[in-house]
Amino acid sequence: MAKPKSTFFCTDCGHETSGWLGKCPGCGSWNTMQESLKTDSTSKSGKRGTWVASDDEGAKPVGRRIVTMESIETGTTMRQPSKISELDRVLGGGFVQGSLVLIGGDPGIGKSTLLLQVAGQWPSDGMVLYITGEESLQQIRMRADRISIDSKSLRLLAATDFTTLAAAIKETKPDITIIDSVQTMYVEELSAAPGSVSQVREVTAGLLRLAKQLQTTIVLVGHVTKDGSIAGPRVLEHMVDTVLYFEGENLENYRMLRAVKNRFGATDELGVFEMTERGLISVDNASMALLAGRPQNVAGSVITACMEGTRPLLLEIQALVNETSGNFALRMAQGYDRNRLNMLLAAAEKHLGIGFQNYDTYINVIGGLKINETAADLAMLAAVLSSVNDKPTRDKTLICGEIGLTGEIRSVAQADKRAMEASRMGMKSIILPSGNKRQLEGVSLPDKFEIYFVDKLQEAIDIIFS
Ligand code: TYD
Ligand code: MG
């Protein structure tokens, strides 16, 4: 008998290799490669092909299944809004009928809570099936009571084997099925343990087929695991239609929901929630939440605006610059690229004549957010200079601009939206690159809101500290 073929997957990033390795070549994690049997071997039923992926239409001649582009009906994608505004924003308007959605995140971040709230808001003439493999029905009832969910459309089932949950979905034909969590579900035909790479992939493949066949929406919960003992959601990302991740370890009560893949909408949208005693609440005014408790008029704190999808967010950047006590200068950046920080410090040295070789530099983006935009360059450098000179930046002034290596300030995307958000949040002025002048023409901003356009780094710094 032929030896069953196996491949190895990294439980962290999903990287696939043909042999076992101690270190994942994809993400560099140690001890995360896990064996997964290739399912193209003969299954228990004696049929070739994986039992879930086997195609019912296999018997038809292939020629009849090839179609022209025009003959494909486009139809309309049916969306059901979840009525949770921040979730709908991230989904692109709501759950698409027949789609498979994966919600990942650390244990305890609020995945089950959010999905129970989705069930609570569902139209009463529809049906939500909540399949739990993790908590008992009593536990879910207690949570539902706590967050006052009294849904007529919610049906619950405690199950972990695929055959049972597939039968339940087929029998009850719900609008949406919630599987909490994919790591507890298993396919009996596979000998691997629940939560292993083979199991989570097989379960997901089966659910994908069900979702498409029955045109029902299925939401999978996937825990992000640090120790790699069970497979994380990363190994499933390519199989599902939409991937949302919950973030917010160091955000106290704020939780961010980000779409990293969305076949039915934009991927750069960010939803902001607050975890309260009564569940997750959508935060419409995210800038306000992020700026709450900000120190006023202190050195080393600067406000900038970053685009998160279609929405500008005001963020506080803090810098701390101290004389080095060791032999070499430390540079640390939380929520920002350290290489970019090094580049900005080099630009400051060249164009402003300020050297940082004898200073330790620390950067922190408040709220646990990560800045990936070059538009925050000028604000970042302003925070550093403010700390080193122990001088606050201009009062209530938002700073935006990319710094070029020749000391020029380069334009940023969507400057108009950033300026409008600054004014809405009570800022008095904004510093923007001259390249954005045209974009700001015709934008209605209060008369007393000042815009300073700058070309060169020195010119910008003069205004920031005037
Ligand atoms: P949960 O949804 O169970 O997390 P996950 O499914 O992602 O593992 O969230 C659990 C956490 O949320 C727990 O630490 C308690 C907290 N929580 C609240 O603060 N308020 C609430 O109303 C609820 C239901 C949970
Ligand atoms: Mg949970």
C-alpha cells in the first residue's frame, strides 16, 4: 500500500513545506510546523478524492460544464446587515448570503460576544444557528442574559462533529450559522486531533461547500494561538471568503476589528468597539476615543491623522528622547517601523543639523495601533524633536506629511478628509504639504481653522515650534 502523503503547515502563518522543519521558513517561528495528511488518499467510504471536496457533478462530461462569460448570471449579492454599525462597516455592508466568514482573534477578546450580539439583532423572521463546541448551552444563556439578548430567531446546538453540524444546517436551513470555534470541530474520517491543521482545514472545506450549496452564510470563529499546539486561523485564510481579525491587547476596553481579506468589500476598513458590561458597543467617534486622556501642551506628544480605510483617525504619537547611558543609542518604536524611524532621524541630522547618536529614542503610538503610512513622518519627527528640545509643538495643531530624503515634505493621500476630521475634533490648525493645496480648495472648513502648507523640512519645523 502506498504510504499516505503528508505535508507540513505552520500553525502560525500557514506556510506549507513537504518535510518537517524546526523553524518555519515563512514566519521564522520555531516548533510550529505540524503534519497534515494529504486527503487525496482513498477515504473510508472507498471513494477516491477527499470526501468533502468530491464533486457531485463529476459524472457530467467536462465539455458541458465549460461556459462563456456572457452566460454567467451575475445576479445580485444579497447582504444582510448585522445592524452593528462597525461590523457592517468592516464587512462592506453586512453578511453576504452564501459566504464563509472567519473571525480570528486572541482568546477572550470578544469573538463569541460579538457573534451573540449579531444573533440578537437578527430579523425575527429569520434564523440564526449557533453551534458551540467550546461553551455549554448554559454558559451561552448566561452571557445572553448578561448582555440582554432575547432573540426569537436564535437556535443553539452543542456539537463538535462535522456530520452532526452539517445535518443541523441542512435540516434547519438557517440564514446564518455561527461555528464557535473551528478548532473544536472535527471530521470523524480523519484520525488527527481536533484543532490540528488537517482537522481545521477539512472542517472548513466541508463548511465552504455547505455555504455555497445551500447559499447560507457561515461564520467561523478561530482562535489565534501563540503556542502553536492548535492550528491558528492563518491556515484557513485562503479558503474562506472573508477574514476579520480582532485586535486590541493593549487597548484596555477598545477592540479593533480589521478585514484582512474580503471577497465582497474593501479590506482596509477598521471597526472600533468598546467592551462594556453589556457587550461590545460600536464606537462611531473613534478619534475621540483614541485621543481621550491625552496630555495637553506637553513636550513629546503630537497628533496626526491616519487613514483607516475610508475613515481618518486622529492618533497621538509620543516620543521620549534621553541621553544615552550605554555605549550606543537605543531606538525603539511601538506601533511604528523602526527602520523608518532611523531614516527620519538621519534626515533630521542632514537637514536640520540635529544628531541623535548620543540619544536613546523611544516612540509609542497610543491606543496600540500600528502606523503604516508615510504620511505620519512629519508628526513622528516633530514628536522626537519636541521631546529632545523639551518644547511642546504648536497648540491644537495636526501634523501630516511625508518626509523625503532630500528634506522635502511630500504630499499625502486624502488630505481633505484629514483636515476635516481635525477641524471636527476641535483642532485649531493643520500642517500639510504644499502638494496638497489643490485638494484643499473648495473644502468647507471653518474660517478660523488655519492650514499651513509647507515645502521643506526646516520650514515645517519652524511652524511646528512657533
Ligand atoms: P468572549 O466573547 O468570550 O471572547 P472570545 O470568544 O473571543 O474568546 O469575551 C470574553 C471576555 O469579554 C471576557 O474577558 C469578559 C468580557 N466581557 C465583557 O467585558 N462584557 C460582556 O458583556 C461580556 C459578554 C464579556
Ligand atoms: Mg469564545
